[in-house]
Amino acid sequence: MKNIRSKLKGTGVAIVSPFKRSGSVDFVAYEKVMNHIIEGGCEFIVVLGTTGESPTLSKQEKTDLIKFSVEKNAGRVPLVIGIGGNNTAEVIITIDSTSFKGVDAVLSVCPYYNKPQQEGIFRHFKAVSEASPVPVILYTVPGRTGSNITASTTLRLAKECKNIIGIKEASGNIDQISQVLKNRPKDFLVFSGDDALTLSLLALGTDGVISVVANVFPKEFSNMVRFGLKGDFGKARVLHFRLLDFINSIFADGSPAGVKAALELKKLAGNFLRLPLVPVNNATYKLIHQLINL
């Protein structure tokens, strides 16, 4: 487990799930995006995250994407898969029915919509960690879920559940993240969940990022993270400011709509989403087009 912790430091990418115009998964485009990410130097890939539009994928499509990812990755970088939900029993059933061959860890989002108490969140993730045959990374993103994993709950899970090895922190709450960093076990990983905040959080001591923008600019963003991890904030800052306006543009009209528009402009994947998501509006598309040539 120590080995996988070291391999996950740096830039992880929440890879998109490209679709064809017909609405089916575009596996040819998916492979192109995966190769683009790996060749760009990113450290690991997260499959079936929010950026991958996992809520709109069928169980069979999820199974097929995991299998395809393992096959096409061929062990080049660690693979993390998203398995989460607001029904603990159903999450465990999904874990039990998933093949983890070639999979290195699970990213599991905080239970959403039913807004559990912190004790419920703790018990949920304790059950997930006990069921998972691979290490678990927590994911707090209250702007999407309506629920937050507080610093005290994160630290309790980190200390009591040995199979929980880290957290993707997208709360945007610097004090909360700082409390986790200050009091975490020494080998507990903390990843930024916000591209625009990544450099600031690296200065506080985070271990990297799980990124959206690195689907488009893997080399530039992973270099920025590596500079930050080395403490070379002068070089990191140059890349941060170079990317900042583009990062803001791809989130201006929702994610992953923005990153899919950018991938179309890069000729890597089509600009197709599944309802209830729709493509960015014309003004945002034009803005992304203006900013994409860094």
C-alpha cells in the first residue's frame, strides 16, 4: 500500500467519457484522450468520476469502460475508479460485483442528496473501506452533493480505517483543508479537487490534484504540479497564471461541458453529453476557443 501511495502523488486526471453523436460511448476517442493524458506525463487516471458523467452511464457501460481502461492503459499508470453513492448497501454490492484486476484504488464520493450526519458519513465510508479490495480515496465536493466530509470526520476515517489512504478535497474551504493537512497521519494523501486552487493548496502541503483541465493540457498542468511539489513556486506560478483563464473558461458553463468543448477543439473527442447535461453556450464556446492556444 505504501507503494501505491507514492505512485499517486502528483497529477491524477478525472478522464471524460466521450460519446458519439448517437449517444453511445466513443471508445476510439476515449483511447485517444487516455493516451494524450499518459503521454503528457500525468501520474494517474480516474475513471468513472463526475467528469466521466458516471451518473448517466449504465452498469454495463461502467463495466465496459473499466475493462477497456485496464486493457488500453496496460499498466502504464495507476488506475483509480469511481464507486460511490448515497445508498451504502448498493455501493457495497457494486464493489462486490466489480473486477479490480488492473485497478489500483477507488475514489468514493460523499453520500449526496439525503444529507447524512457526520456519524452516518463515517459509518458509510468505514463500510466501503471494509468492502473494497483496493485502497479507498474519499471525495468531498459539497457544491455538488449537498454534504461535506468535515476535517474531523476525514481525520477519524484516516486514523481508524487503514484502507482509506487519502481524500480528494473539493470543498473550497481552505481552513478545513488546512486542518486535515495539519493533523493527518503522515502517509495520508490529500489531493486538490479544484484546478484553480491547486497551486495554493500545494503551498499548504497537498500531495497533488485530481484534475479536469489535465484532460486538455496534461503536460503543462502536471509540470505545474511537479514544480509545486518540489517547492519551486516561481516556475509553478508561471504555469498557473498561463492556465488560469482557460481553467475558469471550462468551468464557466458547467463541467464536463467545458472540457468536452475544449477536447473537440483539440480534435480529441466529440462535444457530446448526455442529458440532463448539454454543451456549453455559444459565448462560452467562443471564449474557450480564444483561450485554448496557450
